[in-house]
Amino acid sequence: MAECHPVAFQWVVEAKARGATVIHVDPRFTRTSALADLHVPTRAGGDIVFLGALINHVLSGGHEFTEYVRAYTNAADILPAEFTDAEDGGGLFSGYDPDTRTYDNSSWQPTGERDETLQHPRCVFQVLKRHFSRYTPDLVEQVCGIGPAEFGRVADAVVAASGREKTTAWVYAVGWTQHSTGVQHIRTASILQMLLGNMGRPGGGILALRGHANIQGATDVPTLFHLLGGYLPMPGPGEDMATYLARIPDGGFWGNKRKYLVSMLKAWFGDAATADNDFCFGYLPRISGDHGTYRTTLDMIDGKVKGFFLLGENPAVGSAGGRLQRLALANLDWLVVKDLTMIESASFWQDSPEVAGGELVTERIGTEVFLLPAAAHVEKDGSFTNTQRLLQWHAKALDPPGDARSDLAFMYDLGNRIRARLAGSDDPADRPVLDLTWDYPEEPGGDPSAEAVLAELNGYAADGSPLASSAQLADDGSTRCGSWIHAGCFAGGVNQTARRTPWQEQDHVALEWGWAWPANRRILYNRASADPDGRPWSEAKAYVWWDEQAREWTGLDVPDFEKAKPPDYLPPPGATGPAALSGRDPFIMQADGKAAIFVARGLQDGPLPAHFEAAESPLRNRVYRQDASPVSIQYAGRRQTRDQVAGHDATYPFVVTTYRLTEHHTAGGMSRTLSRLAELQPELFCEVSPELAAERGLENGGWATIITARAAIEARVLVTRRLRPVRIPGEGVIHQVGLPYHFGSEGLVTGDSVNDLLPLVLDPNVFIQESKVATCDIRPGRRPTGAARMQLVNSYRHRAGLADEEPQPGS
Amino acid sequence: MPQLPGWIANWPAYRQLTGRDRLGRGEAVRSPHTEAAAPRTQAADRVVSSICPYCAVGCGQRVYVASAGGRDAVTQIEGDPDSPVSRGRLCPKGAASKQLVTQPGRLTKVAYRRPYGTAWEQLSLDQAMDMIADRVIATRRDTWQEHHGGQRVARTLGIASLGGATLDNEENYLIKKLWTALGAIQIENQARI
Amino acid sequence: MTSDSMPVADGARNSLYGPLADVAADAGYPGSHPERVGFFTDTSVCIGCKACEVACKEWNGLPDPEAGALALTGMSYDNTGALGSNSWRHVAFIEQTVPSRADPGEPELISAVADGGATRWLMASDVCKHCTHAACLDVCPTGALVRTEFGTVIVQPDVCNGCAYCVSACPFGVIDRRDDDGRAWKCTMCYDRLRGGLEPACAKACPTDSIQFGPLAELREIASVRLADVQASGHPEARLYGADPDDGIGGAGAFFLLLDAPEVYGLPPDPVVTTKDLPAMWRWAGTAAAVLAAGVAVAFAGRRR
């Protein structure tokens, strides 16, 4: 956190000064560790065992927050007899099909019965207890290399800082997500937090620290293939509106799903959207499975994708499998890149490693490239959504230089030109474009008004006034709303995201600074900060509570509950949607209003977390017979990307893990180009322990070559005790090599791209790649250049029994 | 006291001998540069509220703009002390964000690489936009998929887009809206990575 | 004559060495001058982010290093190396192996792995000390170095002729000549910002408030309270550096809370103003110095036109 989110870390420093205990669990000793009370070095990829052992510690010691667990979680749900836990299936849950590498979750569905005593052997609580019973401190040592004493200190600290009077927060970043089991890492932490009563309460929660200014907003709005605005799914093949809506769970506030969808369609297609045509639902294209960015990369190599837009993104450096990324770019018909500076994804045809190695020849690359200059944040109006869902407006301060302009202006202009060309078309496929509402007021100079776009996201009531809240939405086409979770951000016709009441002039929740979705709420599910009867769990942790006199929920934050629904409300028989939730059900987006310890629907890799080794790992799974994730995505195609993966092969004896540095930003396009930042970290380096340096003859300040089954790169060497060999009883020592991934061939400082080393192995739920664990070899000296570089990679592949990398189209 | 010529009265040695600063280490030896010192932010023509463009913490920024000869220039970007998120503080990246705007490496013209070309060429923005619009329409037509596996999908898999995590909400919204209407579904951003 | 106008009459001791209550008055500023200000850099909360280095360079427009000169130093995460003419803040990174603590109940700032000791990573943002007795200022023959009304010490670039006497005089090795223009440069504590009522750029940016700016007297009080806290939380070896008016420089305007000995951070353990014995030297060299100063002053007046 101190490394990549230094300014947020001020709050950790302040909490520590006020008595908080700060624990940092990371393979490396970082700038965060330097200020932590305790740094716990661990083996990359062992997180589920570590967190699972904390769960076991809580359950076996009776440390759970019983009243919270009983009232607010699904611990009491009784599972069907057909359900088989991973404990009995060698790591596999019931419903697994090895041919398709997928689960059928029908045997995971709860029976509908509950045992409030939590004693039934098939209730979630007992199943959970058994599921994690072998996740002991000894197992933590065998998998993570963390000794029992250290583990005990963490366990004691977490338990001591949880309960009525105290809360514990878990903070993570891509160190948890970029794994083949990434979603289950977060799940394990969620279960721990539910058991300890740390969700929906101040100072609790699981806090994602995201790396880009608007990566949260880009998820919400969203630019993701599987979603429409506000987390509505994209429709599937052949679906009409009724089948689509029936597919979305309709419990809790998802009971309003038709209002959300219809209002979005009205915002997009205006008068063309009518009840008779299902509000143009048929205009939406249909997805069929995975259309994620890595699938798309392979489809480019296979010639299926012809045109590609890159808007402020640099996959040649920033995405896993850099060689495949560049081969994909080289096989397009046309590519549009819009950025502030020259980036590797625009210049790949000139200076990529594949050109240097002869695999690609500039004169034979047919990709037509348009490189358009972009506007910087101070050169345009707009809002960013920060990592805590807070929308904050940045106002335009001056015009962008030359031909540079915002992506808003670019998309608007492109839309206008396309619509002009298609005007008069009688092709039904062109109707969605022509019926699209695309008439934004223009600023002087012709750019569309960003505030007008924000107002469309916010939406309009039947009378044309801006919505104050999503509660006003209707499903009859009378309301328009681009994204229901954003309803209220333009309430009263005022840009709420631009509010800047100084923090000194309000309380610490600071509701008058910016605007957080939904409804300006700062902590989600905050009804859980009060007990079932609506009273704060303790004075110290009072946040939102039921005011019996006023007969409403009140507190420091906007209550995440129907304001007038009393704690003793019981749903009448047959109630649906929000009305079906009782006054004691805080988790209002869940059908049962309960936090899901056991997840019966929505996860591809099991209803409970289970530890699997990374696709590449020096260790075999010590917990289950099943070694690596049985459902991770390793694409089939012209060539299985699985063939890139070395498994446990000792040719690559060491772990390589990647990360960022304070001084640089992601793929480097916004930092390697700046002299002020470039000079602070001018070269790619690898971090190795003195023990590994001695074993491989590496010298501090010298060069090393790092080789995986995909690539060979070179880096300067930092020998440091901040990277410790992991000691595994019975296995000896496992060395980990640390590599920041910011470098490429453009900018003021250059270096090899670390992401070239990584395979395409993805989490099956979210299609995020496993960047945090792979295996490598490391040796002293610089890497070979030209064709010899790939020959080195192939010599290792031969030793590991892998075939040569195939020549690709375009070469 | 007779009026001395200005250069004598301002002469450091004279000031040193006649004033309180007999060692000549302070008041007596102040130079014109020192006397004129003032923060350049005072000379800004406007101060604009902004948000740091790097990570997702969302630190508040104030952007100082000065106009000279009809040209605006950012003269300083620093933390907004009013922000409850950041309380005026910035990390090295945030502290460098003026340079992000003013750096000499900024692209300001459209660059074009023709198929099989070996060098960048220049293109007007208008011409580039026309060419891009033409390619979108042609590729969309060529790759249109009305049905897939016997079911209606009404889409193109021939056009993809990646990017958005560094862009604004409003920009993401127009990207998703336009591409969805055009039937392109491979619309992604860094959140997948 | 009042003693106020006769700083040397009482003997040069307090103008050149030892405690001095009011450095600005000693430099001729009237009684209405602002309070002396300074930096308290609390290294126990430094995260080594280098925001101070960047904010300083951006505000002060310091020149970039030469193209192609950028290379990894191999010294932990420090690629700045030292304070210099173009780096007025410098974050040092010190990787240490320290004994693991025996008592598991005791808080610690270290990794708990027991074998071969634990890791500690010290970070500290160094800066010009703005000494109470600043040798750079005392040796400057041109009046380029000057004490400001805030009690800080700055180089006046329109006066400096690049003689570099100050460079060898500084007991900390802070002040440095620029290769291109030959003049001496160092931290001004953002003199221009102070004149506008703003805090220096580094202190404003510092994410964890490791760099605190304010009236020196207040900072010294804050620091003594903080030191007691840090010492009580498992760092008995923590100490203040440069906070003592009785030290060899009369106390620094920029002082530090360190978690280890000064040498560990590359700081001199017991700095003494190099002009401590200047009065004795003056008896021998006074005439020559006066002639030189007058000559430079004429040159200065000439440049004003």
C-alpha cells in the first residue's frame, strides 16, 4: 500500500499512531513492511491456505462473532445431501466435469431450510468448519513457509481487533487478484470477515486498492464485455427480454432489474424504445462465452479480429504474454491508438523484440496504425471513480495541445461520422446506431459536454427532471437512466461529483465531498453496523442505526437500507424484491439479504475457497490430490496456451513474481516519459536474496537473465535480504525472484518487458491472468539478442519437454 | 540625511556598514532576485480543481494556469488541501503530473503508419477520423454475425477496443454506448488485467 | 549603540558559534521579522516514496539529468545518490539486518523471521540543514548566501559567482555547484513560497507527514514528544539530530528524528560549523577580505544596471 498508494497510506500511519496494529503479508519486504508492526514473508500463491488457517483458528477457538454470524450470514443454510465438499473429493466439489473443466452447480443449491443453532451437520457453518479443518498452522508452514509463531501472532492480532468494540480491515491489490484462483482469495478473506463481524462496519471490510484513476468507474459504467451499466449482464444468444430478465437473480434490490434495464434502453435509444419493441432490447449484441481481452488477443492472432482501438492502454507492455500481444497487433488490418505519448503498442512494428529477433519483419506487417494524440486530465471535464466508489469531478483547465483531444470528443466525433455515413441505410443492422441518442450539447470548440453525459448516466424522471435516486425508476419507459447505480449523481440538476466542501468543515465521513455510488453511500451494507434490533454494536463503532422516535434509519452515513423499514419488519408471504427482505437483512443485493459464506451461484470454481497451486509452481499441492485449479482458463486455439505452461518442471526452479514501484505507473506510458519519475527508477531490476545470488553467481548491480517457458529478459540485479528464501519443511528452500513490470522500449528510460515472461492462465470467474506466480530460471549476465534470444527460450523448453514456440501468422 | 544615489544606497557594503546586519549575512546583502521572490502560483490567472490521473486513490489537485500571449500554460499542480481523501498530499507521480501535461514528449499531431510501411507519416486529424470511420463501417459489414449456433447474436467480432481505466466515466460511457450500438462486444479495459 | 546593531561587539561567539535565540535579528532583520521556520523530518514514518524529491524539482524547476545519464545505482531504491545542485531533497534507503526481538509481545518494525536476524529498511529524506551557524554563509565572499527573514539560508543566484568557498565549508556536504553555470545551488526552503504564506513544496506533498514544516520552536516541541513515543514503542536507539541549539552548528533549522546513528544515514555524527574559529582568522585575513568584498560589491552594483 505504501508502495503503490502512498497517499492513502497516510491513514494507516495515522491509525498506527492511534494504536492500530499493522500487519503486512507479502513475499517481499516492501516500503509497506518498513512501517508495519509485523511483516510476514510468504510464498506467492499460498494465500488461501494462510487465510483459510485464520478461518480455522477462528472457528476452532470459538472466536466468531456469533450474533452477527447467525443473523447476517447464510451460515444457517442447510445444504443438500448431494453436495460433496472438496475435502471429500480430493479438491473437487460435486458437479465437476473433467472434459469441459467446468462445474454444474446444481448440487450446491441450499435446501431452503435453516438451522439457527448452526449445529446441523449439513448447515453451512458446520460444512465450513470441516472444509477448513486441515488448514492448520502446520499446513501454513508447509505451503507458505510461515512459521507457527508468526502465524499465531497474526491470528491473535486479528481476533483481538474484531468484535463489538473493534474491527479489522483487510486491504489488497492485484497481489490477490492476479492468480488463477484470484476470486477465491477475496472470498476467503470475505468469509473470515463475515465470521468476525467485520463487514458493513466502520474500520472493517475488504478494501481493494485499484491501480488506475478510473478503473473502478470503467468497471461500473462499464467497458467490459460481459456487463451493461450498473452490473446488469450482457444478453446471451437468442435471448429476448423476458428470458434475459428471468436469468438474473431477482432477490433483494435486483428485484428492480426490469426498471434498471428499461431505463437504460430508454437512455440509449430514446423514442425508438417502446413497450411494443421491448424497448429495443433486440438492438443489443449478444455475447456467447468469453470475449475477454486475452481471448481477443488470440482471436487477433487467428485473424478473426480486424480492427482494434487502444485508448490509454498499452498491452504490448502491460498485458501478460507480451509476445502474443505484439503478434496480435501485427496481425490486424488496422489499429487506432490514442495516448499522450508514443507507446510500445503503437511502435511494435518498428522496434519490438519480435522484429529484433526476426520473427516479425516490418515490411511484412500489414497493420495500418493511426496514432492519435490524447488530452490530459487537466484538458477535459470529467469524473473519475476512485477505489472507494467515490466519483470526483476534474474540471478542464486549458485546451489540449495541437490535435490532441479527449476520448469523449473522439468517440462523439467518430459516432457522428459513422451515423452520417449510415444515414438513410435500410439495413436493420444499422438501426441501433441510427436510433442511438447521440445529441449531446456542445461546448465552444465542438466537444460534447461531459456534464450532459454525466446527467444521462444519472437519468431523468418522467417529467424530464434529473433523478434524485434510483428509487424513482420505472419499468414502463417513462424514466431514462444510463446506469442505475449512478442515479443521484446529478440530483437537482447539480453535478454532485464536483462538490468540494473542505474536510475540515464536515465530519470524517465527508458526505459533502464528491459523490459515491450508490446514493452517496460511503460504506456498503452499513445496516450491519447495527445489531439486529437496530442498535449500534458498540458506542465506539456506532455508524448507522434505527431511530425509534423518528421511525427511520439514521447515522453518519447514508443508510444502506430502506429508510423506513423497521428492524422488526417481516416480509408478508409472497413478497418479492426488496419487500421480501426482513428488517434484519443487511445484505440487500442478495436474495436472502444475508452475507454469503457459501456461494451457491455465480462462481465457476466452487462454493467455498480451496487451495490450488499456481499453474506453474515448484511445489505440488499439499492440501488436495487436485494440484492446480481444475477450472482455470488455458485457452485452446491454434495452439493450447496450456502448452506455454511448465507446471512443476525443475528446468524452471524458481518462483517469479511481479509488482509495481512507487516511482512508476503500470505499463510506464505515464511515468517512463517523465524525467522526474524516470530518474528515480531508471532501469529494470530483479530482486534476489543473497542466498540465491550466491547459488547463481549474481552480483548486486550486475546483470541477470531471467528465463521462463515464454521469454527471456534481462535486468540489473539488486541483492537484498528483503527477499527471503522460503523454507518449506521437507522441501528445503524455495527462491523467489521479484520483478517490477514498468519497462519497455519507449520513453526516457527503457528496459525489457516483464510481462513477456508470463503465461495466459486465467481465473475462470473474471478472466484475469496469473501474474503473481510463475516459474523461472535466472543466470548471470545479459540475455542474447536477435534470434538467439528465442533460441535460448527454446533450449529451456526442450529441456522441460515443451515444443518450440510456433511461428505465427504475420511473420 | 542627503539623498544618496540609488546604487550606493542599495550597495550591500553600504547597507552592511550602516544597518543592523554588520556581518553582511542577511538584510544588508539581499539581492533583487531575493527581494522579488514570490510564489508563481500567485500569478496564475485561474486555479482549477482536479483529481490526480494516476492511481485510484483519487487525490485532490489544484491546477494553476497562467495565460501569456494568448496561450495558456499549466504553471503548477499541487495537492488540494481541502480533500478528505488526500489532505493536500501527493505521491511522486501526483507531484510530477504537471510534467505529464507539459512534457516535450507529448503527441500533438496524428501519426500514421500505412500497411507494410517502414516510417510514420503525418495525417490531418480530419482525414484520420474519416479513414477510421470508413474502416469501422467496412469491417463491421464484412464481419457481421447475425446468428451464431442458430441463435441471433447481432454482432461483430471483427472490432475490439481496450482502454478506459485511465479515462473518465463519461468517456467510458460513450465508448460502451457507441460500440454496443454498433454490435461490437469485445470492449474491455484494464480492470480485466 | 544598542547591542542589536553591534552583533560582533559581544564577541563573535553567538554570531558564529553556540546558541543563538534569533538568527534573523542577528542578520539585521528588524524585530517584526517572521518567526524562524524549519523542517522536522520524522524518518520513523518515511515510506521512501520520493514525493519530496519530485515536488521540490517541479516547484523549483531544477534541471533534468543529462540524457543517457540515468542508471541504476544498485544502492537499494536510491537512484538519486546524494544531495546536490539539482537534488535538494534526497531520500536515503538503508537496508539492515538487526537482531530479532526476543519478546513476541513487543511491537517491532521488522520482519519476524528468526534465522539470521530480521530485516529493517530505514528511509530518510535529507535536506539542507539551514544551520543556525551556517558556514556556507559565513565564508561567502560575495554576499550570495544570505540569511532570510525566516531564519533560513539561501543562495542568491543573481549574486553567486561560483567561487565555491561555500561548498567546502558545509559540514554536511549539502551545497554544490552546477556543472553548467558553475553557481552554487541548494534548498531554499522554498523561499518564494514562504514569502507567499505557503509551506515548502516537499512538506506539502509528503504523504505521511514525515516532513513537517512550521515555526522551529513548535517543531522542536512536537519532536520531543514524538521521540518519547517512538522510543517507548521499541526504538530505544531513536534520537533527534540537529535539534540541539548547543550542538556544533547552534542547532539546525531542518532537523530529524532518526532510528539509528547518524552515520548510518550518511550524516556526520557531530557536525561543527567550519567557521567556528573565524574571528581568530579574521585578525590575519581581515584586510584582504574587506578588499575582496568591496571589489565584488562594485561588480554587483554594475550588474544592476
